[in-house]
Amino acid sequence: MKAIKGIDFDEELASSNGALFVVRKKPDKSQKASRFLFIMLYVLFTVGYCVLFLVVTKIPYVLAILPILVWMLYFFTWNRLWKESAFVVDKGYFYIYRVNGRNRATLAEKVHLADSSLIAPATEEYLSTLDSDVVQKDYSTEPGCEDRYFIVYDCEGKKTASYFVASQKLLTALKYYAKEQTIVTQTSR
């Protein structure tokens, strides 16, 4: 796997209690609609450019740079449609990163594992223990995916539950740093 820019974690150099796990978010209706909209905008740009320089100004030589302009438009816009999440456990902290299509990560959440109150599978049994006023943030691939877990912690004075997808190695690292708070089940990864 290619190293992600913005994540200062190397599994080979990390301690045995560190883990990195990356998942790609499955496209929902809004992402699919955005992709369709971008494709239509590329087509409209191409048609408008051709009409402008073939019909209105009658300068057909300018069409030679059209492929470069469309490629630039694609290069700077299309990558925004790809969403990934990276989960890192290192030195007692749980980091959640958002990764865009250019393989650049931005830190979304940083949780000190000793301060978390619960890490559990996102099943009805454990979700029923959450209060209704808990702020919920979803970093998993989709709401019904397998191996979906949540972590409950205080963020700026509010109880927050962040959902994530876990691998067995990630759960082992979480269990190492937060024994009492972590409930582990068998995962498929």
C-alpha cells in the first residue's frame, strides 16, 4: 500500500501495539449524483468551448488546447469525489483521518484511548446504551457494513460516538490501550 501523505505512522517502525487500517467509503446517492453532475459539466464545457470557437468567433485553431483544458478540469475536480477513512492506533491515541482522492489525509478525530468510555461493535445491543444526546459521526464505509464499531468519548464537552470499520489488528491495539472499555468480537479482516 502506498504511504498516505499527512499520516505520520509507519507500521514497520511502530511498536507492536500500533495499527493502521484504511477503508474506502462506498458511494452513496449524493456521491453518485455528484459524479453524474461532474461528467455533465465536462461535456457542457466541451460543447460550449466548441460552439464558442467554431460558431461564434470562428477560430478553429484554439480547439487544439481543448483536450488539455478538459484534462485540467478533470484533474482538479474529479479527485474530490473519492472518500477514504484511515484509522490509526499509536502510543495510546486513536486517530481518524479523512483521505481524499489525491492520497492526502486530514485529521478528523484524535482520541486518547484512556479517556474513552466505550469501544464496541455497532450492534443493537451496544447501540441501545447510547444516550439520545450523543453526537454521532460516521467514518465507516456505510451504515450497515460488517466489522463496524463505535467509540464513545468526550469532544469539546459533548459526548461523541464515532463509527469506524475495524480489522483484527486494530482491535488488538485498541484493546491493549483501553482494556476495560473495549468489547472485541471476531472480525472478517
